[in-house]
Amino acid sequence: MAKDIDWANLGFGYIKTDKRYISHWKDGEWDKGTLTEDNVLHISEGSTALHYGQQCFEGLKAYRAKDGSINLFRPDQNAQRMQRSCERLLMPTIPTEKFIEACRQVVSANEEFVPPYGTGGTLYLRPFVIGVGDNVGVHAAPEYIFSIFCTPVGAYFKGGLQPANFIVSDYDRAAPKGTGAAKVGGNYASSLLPGKEAQKRNFADAIYLDPATHTKIEEVGAANFFAITKDNRFITPFSPSILPSITKYSLLYLAEHRLGLEVEEGDVYIDQLNDYKEAGACGTAAVITPIGGIQNGDDFHVFHSETEVGPVTRQLYDELCGIQFGDKEAPEDWIVKVK
Ligand SMILES: Cc1ncc(COP(=O)(O)O)c(C=O)c1O
């Protein structure tokens, strides 16, 4: 029985669901983990997650297919990225099987919160690892919690597949050899002010340039950037301080193997936007958000249109969402069925 939720008008907000998964690490190992109704954590005031940002997280979605079954999209990739984030912050890693099994348990236990097919809604899963336990010095924590909660969501940027405008930030999101490639909270805490400043000026979010030279696009808020060149190549920035987006790598594959485009991970210079006929932001939450225009200082550059979606962007969107919702054949191992 589906919950009494206005599925078609979901935003990207927290709705408390019935169950969440929680597992504890102590004395060198993770326990089996359990589902709980309690959505409040009780942790030591000395937890390293609270003081030193020793924590990381993930984001993935469960999609309701036309036949009522439920798909997870490439959860092994989220598991692997979380392992890399944990290693970067000296936290114990979660084995891939444990991660996927926990995702399945959370989705199954909250099945009534998976939005019906055709509403555009999905069930967003938020896995996280935090350092906990009594501590005060700058050390790795003595204990850890791995948990996954979920919440039904709609579009992240208002309007869904509607172009949005972005503004280049004066702030850096990450340092050249810092933690930009890890999905750690500190990267997001420092993005709150630039994000707010962008929104105050009526932009959807901030665009971050490469922190070493400030000449190349790196990230679009909490999403990766891609563009289509005037000669029809798919390009997305390559840099060690970008979060390696699972959506972005999926689009690289689909652009090449389904759309027949040449693809490239390379440099996208902020002063050469004229080379591109379309641009977009991509990520689990953003899905594909077409970029209408980019404000860079006094210059406002419009790509395809501020109101219309470009044809290649639309094709990529249809291909990606078709696979996620089970309407199009998925490349091997991209879809994990929950039921
Ligand atoms: C900073 C940042 N970049 C890119 C992405 C997109 O990554 P993915 O496609 O794996 O969701 C996210 C969201 O996870 C993000 O937070």
C-alpha cells in the first residue's frame, strides 16, 4: 500500500521513513547491522565526526519500474567510492556486499515510500559513515557507525528537465591535493556560503573552477559538469579534485555507446564557452539539469537556450532515465533488483 504522499510534487526534502539500517564498528570489525525505527543517533560528545569532520556519505536512488519492481542503479559504484572516501579519512571501509545488502534491506523495509512509476519521484538512499566514541585529540575515532536512511524525493533543482542558470564562484570547493575527490562533509560545509550567495543572485548554484589556476570548470554545486562541443563531442572535466560522479561516468559510456558520440575527459576553459552548444549538470540528485547560462564576472554566456532543453542533453536524459526506471536495456550489472 503506497503512503499518502503527493508523489508528483515531491521536492528534495527529508521525509521520515519507517526503517533505517545501522551497523557499529568496534575492536576492528563491523557488526551484522540491524534495521531500526529510531531516526535519532545517540553518540559521544567527543565523536570525531562532530569536531574533525571524520565522516563521509553517499547518495543513490531506488527507482520503481513499470512492472512494480524496484531498481537500484549501480550501487557497487557507490560502495567503491565510499571505500575510497573512508580510506582518505582513515576510517574502516564497508565491504561492497555489506553495502549493497544494507541498501536492499532499507528499500525493502520502506517499500511503500518508493514513488510509483511515472511520477518522476524516486527513493533517495543516504549511506554514511561517522567516527564516534569518546575522544578529544586529532586522531582517528575508536568506533564508527555505518548507517543508511532513505527518503522519497523529486527534482533537486527546481523544474526538473528545465534549464537552470549558474554563476562562477570566487570560492574554491577543494584544494588540488585535498579531499575534493572524496564525498566528505567538509566539502559541503564550505559550499554552503557560495551556494547561498549564488541563490541570492537568482542562480541555481555555484560553479567551481579548478583551485590551482581558476581557468577551468570543475563542479556545478553538488553535480559534475558536461558539455557538447559544436562538433558534437561529449566532454567532461578531468581533475583529481572533482568528485568522480557515477552519473557522469554512466553518461560518458552512454554518449559513446548509445549515442555514438566521441567522448573525452578533458579541460573546459571558462573563457572558451563558445566552443559548446549544450551544457549540463549531472548527478544522482540533479539527474541531468540542462545549463541555460553561466555568469562569469560581468559576462553571461547562454548555451543552447535559457528555456529549452538541447537535443543531445534530452537524448542523454532519456537514455539514462530509461535505464534507471527499467524502460531501456541496461548495460551489464548497472541495475540491481530489490524486488
Ligand atoms: C560535489 C558532487 N559532485 C558530483 C556529484 C554527482 O555524483 P553522482 O553522479 O555519483 O551522484 C555529487 C553528488 O553525489 C556531488 O556531491
